[in-house]
Amino acid sequence: MMIPQQLLEAELDLVADEQRCLEESMLAGAAAAAREMSMWEEENANRNLPRYADHVLALRILVECLAKLKKLDDVQSRVADGLQQEIRKLAQKEQAKTFGRLEKMNQPRRRNKDLKDFRRHMTGLLSSFGCVQIRLCHLAQILRYKITSDDSLILFSYEDKASAMHSVIVDAYNLMQGEIRGFLQACLKEEEEEDQHRRGHHHNNRREQQNGGDDSRGLFSLGITESPYKKDPLALQPESRANQMQQNASKFVANVLMPKTNSSPEVRHALEFRRSIATWTTESETLHGELANVSGQDTSTPSFRSNNNETALHFLDTIIKKNLIPVLQHDAINGTTKALEREDAFDPVIDRTLYGRPNSNEPQDVDMCIACQALYYSTGPLFMALHRLPKDEKMYLHVVGVLEHAILTFISRVKPRVGELCNDKMALRLLLDTGKDGKDKAFGVTIERRRAFQQLLNAYANGDLLESAEAVDGEFKDPSLLVTAASGDNKKSGDHKNNGDLDLVGGVEKEEQILAQELTHLQPILQFTKSRETNSIVVCTDEELMKASCLAHSLLKLASLLEARLKVRAHSSGTFEKTLTSTRALREAIKTIKAHGLKVAKFCRIDMLMQNVIRLQKICKSSTIVAKDAVRIPSCVNDLGEYLTGASDNLREAGGNAVTSYTFSSLEQYIPLFLMQTVRVIAKGEGIVGKSPLTLNGVEALDRSGSVLYRDLKGATSFDNSYWDDELAAISFERSASFMAMMEVEMEELETYFRGNHQEFSDSDFQLMFSMNGPRRRGDPGRYALLKKKMQLK
């Protein structure tokens, strides 16, 4: 930011360079200069002062002229004399800009929480002060170079030529710090309770006077003769605006900014200004250091480092440490604890207007449960503080510890809630089943290789719950709220050990391979005729399943949003990929919340499978299989269709589309599988056929049951972003229909079908079909063995 040495050493032609600089200024137009004229310069409007286009060249010309006039001794004193007035005028100019902007907006005054106008005013103030510091440093650099390089100059006012103008720069910096400190103090100093009461009482009296509180008007006490336009007490008269702009920073905030934005001083506003003030302070100190380096000033002397005035940054950090952090800590801990103590802390927040919308299938961003909302909103200011506080100070680590304590308190209440919903359920037993092959082949790990599981992770990967297929950048729209956005996908977060096995594209073959692995854990419950196995299946009630889906959605959404709050923008790419430092324990706690959410989501999916099992296992015991007079659909099939439709609506209302889609995922494979298992039971002669033979009406009833279940399942999953797979459903239901059709054909037709499709089903299934007694054939296992021998099949 300093002037290059080559430019200082370049030869200067006073006449030619000044004429060239002034000509460039005239070409730029004098009209722009007139428009920028400040109100305090109106008295000098008749004076045509020269304006230079290049301030560096202007400063060099000034120093050269003063050197020829032998007036360099007066530079430091003259600048110092008018310094305070010029800094104040600069602040007044920014106040005039802010006031004009607020007047131009002319919006109805409502509660302003984002402090947009305050931050904009502070940015303009810091920018103006920064420009002044650059000009002063350039003047000091040129002056120091001139007096040190020209030995003919005899100057007695500069004892140390390398530190000329240093006191002026320090004084200007202190004055700027004072202006900023006054503005901050007015924004942060909360009114005492007595002052608030007095102010409110005065406001009420003024309102009564404006509304005509005097009853002496008699007939016209209702104000029907008054003008309909009431003057805004905050709208200043034109002749008084100049006086308003000339007031100091604290009065400007109290009399203009606060009333115009309907805000009040709060200590919570400290975090809004810290980042910009810290950046400005760092750049100012860097600028002073560069000036000292290029001019050869000794930076080790006490005079260079001594500054008795308190900086605005130190003032702000003191308020944050002593006043703000305890308040935020109290709100975070008490707010979370208070919500966790409620009886409905983890219950769904039902939106009763869901069915009042034109299209109820439209994806809805369902609210989190009360406990998750309380944790998210109560810890929001502390997460914002992490991005504003310096990373190397104790209060930063203290804030991290408070956040970790709040999240661990929340987790301690989540675990009992998960146990309350999942204990004693068959779904939990299957989820915790490790099997004989170790944890890598466990049922809970196997279902994570499903494409639906990857889609669930993507749905909550970037905080966008409505469009799971699209990745939305988690940029914070409002710098005062570090929310919305969320953690990266599984490649970025690295919080799941099996992400390398997940296949989002996959295909039918991939899903069928995973289904075969899952069936190794489901064999006991597929024994439909064994009452001991089927009676041991305990499933959730409708209310419990709704609560479980709400809990899964809330935990996954909360973890995604909390992870987003720990992300910072990378300067190179502009994306939110980097994570705040010293937050490892905090990230692990957030991952624990996510792990509980995934566990409950998998529990909901397995419980939905069990809901289908306990209903479809009744088909093999239904009298419609052996009916001779008519074709009737088993009542359990109709019951399952109604359950799927109702469960879809209830789960979407409680847990949103993403969790509901995952809960219903893979049913297009499992329902045809359960129908085929029913056919196997019947082919073995178990169930109702043990008492009465299978009829053609029974076979037709099974075939129609498949069609009815396909229609009901597709209707239940026909909402946006559903994980329904048309290709997989068509193949699975067509295979089950072909398997059912083999029960009614004659032996010759069965042999013909086997010759052309011997790879469609397993060897045990074909052997079972050749052995069963159907409506049109008698079983003959020998024909199957002879047919295999003729076809030379093993």
C-alpha cells in the first residue's frame, strides 16, 4: 500500500506535472465535484479550489513546493492543528450519507434484527478512515524521503527524520478509534430498567398528545376534523438536518439510527461489528509497519509502540468477554435444557395445513421437533461467535466448550428417547444383528449399501431437504446468521466408514445382490407357517412410527445445520469446505447426533418391512386360496394397501419426504418376495392348503393381490423425490407373477417353461413346483430330475 521507491526517486517537473494532473481532473468533470460537496463546505462554494486526480502526485507537488518555500517545518504542526476537526467532519459526512439513505428508503419502521443499516454505516466509516490513513502515510513517506535525501534542507522541528509525522499518524489513529468506540458504545450500552420505563412513559405521553388526549375538544374529540396525515416525529425538518448531522456518534445512533430502524442498544450487537473492526485494525497496523520499514524508522523504540488509548477492538473484546459470552452461555444451556424437559420435546410438530395446499404431494420442509429447534436457535449466537472471535484466545475455546456441553446434554436425552421408541421391536433386533460373518456382514451395514441410503445422505448433505438430487451451496445469505447451510456430502465429511461401498448409480443387479445379502438375516421371519417365529415380531404402532420418523428427520437436519455452522468459506474456491479449528470434539458430538438420526431412519425402514411381513404372512392361511365359488382378494392385502396409503401421509407430515422415501424404499422388491414366499408355503402343502386343495380361483386371487399391492405401493410413494424405482418394481412384480402362474399350468406347460427359463428361478423352486399338486396337475419330482438329465443340467 506504500508508494514504490522508483516513483519517489523519479524526477518531478512542478509546472508540467501539475498542469497535467489538473487537466485530467477537469476532464473528469466539475459537475461530479459539485455534487459531492458537503454541507459544511457550502460557505466556500465560491472558491474554485484545485482538485488533483492523482493524490500521490499531488502530495509530491505539495512537498516540493513547501521545500522551495522553506516551509517543511510547518507540515506536521499544520496537519496536527486541523486533524480533530477533519476527522469529525469525515464522520459527519458518513452520518449524512446514512441519514439520506434512511430517508430515501422511507419504509415503515419495524423491528430490525439484522442491523443492516448499522453495519453499512460502520463499513463506510472504516473505509473513509482507511483512506485518510493511507493519505497520511503517503504524505509521511514522501516527507521522510525528501528530508533524508536532500542534505541541503536544514530542519530543526524533526529530531528524527525517519519518524517525521509519526505523532500525527498516531493522533489520527487515536481519533478514529475514538469515533468508532463512541459509535460502538451507543450501539451496545443497554439502557437501565428505569431509563427504559422513563422512555416508554415519555413515548406514551407524546402519543396521547398526538392522538388528541385532551377531552376539551368536545364534539370533535374523535379527531374527524384533523388532517389524516400525521407527521412522523422522527422525520426531521430540512433546516434542522444539518444540525442533526453535526452531533457526535453516540447522539447520532440514539437520535437517528435507533429510531429510524426501530432498534435498541443491546450487548448482543457486539458480534455484528467485530469482524470488520478486526480487519480494519489489522490493516491499519500493517500500514504503519510498512511505512516504518520503507522509511527506515526504528520500530523497537517505546515511542513507536506506546499507545495509551484503548482501541475499539480491545473495547469490543472486553464487552464480549465480560458481558456477552456469559449471556450467550446462559441462553444456550438454559434454552436447551428447558426444551428437553418438556413432555413433547421430541414429538412431531404437525402442520395441519398440509392437505389444504393445492398439491399435497409437493415436498414439504417439515419442522424439527421442539428440542432440536431449541438447540439450534439457542446455540446460534455462540456458533456465530466462533466465526468472529480470534482463534488463539481463551474465550474462543471457552465458547467451543460451552457448545460441546450443550450438545452433549442434548445427546444424553436423545439416547433414552431412541431406546423408548425402539426397544423390544423386531426392527431393532435385526438392526443390531451382527450375524455369523462379523460386523462387516451385519444387517445394519448391509442396508447401508443400498442406493436409497446414499440418497438419504444426499438429502441431508447440504441442508436442502426439498431437492435431494441437487447440491446447493451452503453460503450464508445473511452474515449475521450463520445457518442454513450445511455440511458437505459423504466425501467431504468422511463420517461414514462404508461410503466407499455406496453406489448411487447402481442398477437392478446391484440391488438384487444386496437383497440376497439381506435375506440371510431375514430367513427366520420368512417362515410364515411357524407361529413361534411370526408371533415374535413386534412392530411399532402408527403413533410410534410417526414419532420415530420425526426424530430421524429432526436429528439428521439438526446435524446438517450444525455442521454448516462450522464451515468457513475457502478464499481460493469460494465454497464452504474448510472447518473451524479447535472444534474436533464439537464435530464428534455433531456426528453422534447424525449417527442417532441414521440409526432411527434405518429402524423405520426395517419396521416398515415387518409391517408388511405380519400382514402378508396371513395370505397362506386365508380361505380365499381354496375358494371354489369366486375370486376374492384376501382381506390382509386390502388392509396392507390401506396401511401403506395412510402411513405415507402420516410419515410425510411428521418426518418429511426424505425419511418417508427411505422408509418405503425397497418395498418394490420385498412385497413381490413375500408373495413368492407365500407361493412356496402353498407349494409345500402348508397353511390352508393342508386342509383343502388349492383352486384356480385361489391362484387368480394371488395374481390379483400382486396387482393390487403394486397399485397401492406406487400410489403411496407417488410424491416428489420418492425413491421408487420403476425398473426394479417392474422386474420384481413380473417375476412374482411368473412364479404364481406356474402353480396353475399343466405338467407339459411347466416343462416347456422350464426349458426356456430354467435360470429364472433357483433349482429348489423348480423342484418345488414339479412336486406340488396344482389345480391342473399332480406333482411328479421324477419328471423334473429326468428333464434336467435330458438338458444336461447339474
